[in-house]
Amino acid sequence: MVDENHITLDGEEYVNNETYQEDDEYDYYYEEPLISLFDLVKEYDDGSVKALNGINLDIFEGEFVSIIGPSGSGKSTLLNMLGALDIPTRGEIYIDGINLLKAKDLSDFRREKIGFVFQLHNLIPNLSVMDNVQIPLMHTGLSSKEMKKRAEEMISAVGLADKKKQKPNKLSGGQRQRVAIARALVNKPSIILADEPTGSLDTKTGAMVLKLLRDMHDAYNVTLIIVTHDINVANLAERTIKIQDGQIIEDKYNY
Ligand SMILES: Nc1ncnc2c1ncn2[C@@H]1O[C@H](COP(=O)(O)OP(=O)(O)O)[C@@H](O)[C@H]1O
Ligand SMILES: [Mg+2]
């Protein structure tokens, strides 16, 4: 018997399942995005300001992405959406399979999945470096001993072991930013969101902070998303997304 899908050889019937094999291969290469944005729109002031104007974007696990655009182009608004710090006017956001707009408790989501590094690093002035870095570990159910161990590990990783008892106001801008990075990473998030992480730093310190973020990305395979208006910073990423007037105007891989 010979037809398209059944072949008989030596009395045994073979089923030609080539199409299924192709599907298997397809499954093998296909990776679900970690982050998917669909037609994201964010309006302010009753719609007179369109900060985001129809963003569609997939970001994959372990990517290092920069988002570049002029001041006012919507970069921070976009990052705030990704970090579930604000909600869009329209559109959908999926992160790690979770529909952010339907999720019940976004504070849990933020604590478990996201590390924030913002330009105004929001370190708490009257807490030591150790205590600042431990903040994301509160309410995680870890023992205080385990919390301290994790914080010490991250503080050492950013090269500030000798400063762990200091208060932030005794540190330089670059050192504070390193504390912010340690804090962002201490709960082992799958995503780090950094908004102009070098914005307030001199060139040399900024380069150190960027190197540290990149090293952390390499070491922990964390998905790193850096917002910047500086093309030199943007070009360090594996992928650069340009936005203008709330829309993506270019999306390219830098290799
Ligand atoms: N809370 C807000 N209320 C009103 N307008 C806002 C608010 N936040 C941002 N905008 C406006 O949205 C646009 C995008 O802002 P933003 O995302 O901060 O840009 P970027 O980070 O690229 O400089 C700008 O026109 C800004 O003025
Ligand atoms: Mg901004």
C-alpha cells in the first residue's frame, strides 16, 4: 500500500509523519517571549498627551536591551509599564505568562520578578547599605540570617563590602548607584529595569556602573533593560530599540 502518508515495507507499515517532525523542530526553536506588549497606549491629561502611542514589543529571557530616545519620547513611561508601576490606557502587557492588567497583586509580582535601578536611586538615607539592600527581601519569608547573607553577597558582588555599614550620604554617586544595583539584584529577579542609570554620573563612573550591570547580566542571566538618551550607552546593549513620540521607530541587534 502506497499513499502519501502510509508506506508498507517488508510487511510493516510505516506512517510518514514528516509534518509532525517539522512541528517538533519548530517547537524546539521557538521560544516564548519573557515580555510581550500589544498595542500599548498611555495617555495623560485626558488624552491630550500620548506618552505611548501603540507599542508592540517582544523581549526574550536573558536579553540585554537598551531603549533610546530623546527627552519626552516616552522611555520612562514604557519602563514604568514594564515594572508594573503604572497601568496603560489601552493595550496588554504579558510578563512571564502573567497578564499584568489582570493580575491581582502586583506588589508580589514586582518584588519577585523585577529589580529597579532608577536615576534617583531612592536609597533610604537613614538606613545603612546593608539595610537598604535587604529591603526587597522583606516579606519574602526568609530568615533574617538568610537575608543578611544574601545582602552581603550582593554588596560584595558590586564591590562595596567595606561600605556595608555606611549610610548613603557618605557614599559617592557611583557607589550609591552600585548599592541600587545590589538592591535590584538581591531577590534574584528575572528582569532588571534601569532608567538612565548613568544619568547623574560622570563619564568614568557611568562606565563602571554600566560594566557592573553588564557583568550582573552575564553572571545571573538576568534580562536587562536600560533606558537612556545616550547613544554610547545604548550601543553597549545586544539590542537597541529607538523610540520617538511614543512609538518604536527602530529595533536592531548590535552584532
Ligand atoms: N504624570 C504625567 N502627567 C502628564 N504627562 C506626563 C506624565 N508623565 C510623563 N508625561 C509626558 O509624557 C511624555 C513622555 O514622558 P516620559 O516617559 O517621561 O519621557 P522620557 O522618559 O523619554 O523623557 C512627555 O511628554 C511627558 O511630559
Ligand atoms: Mg525619562
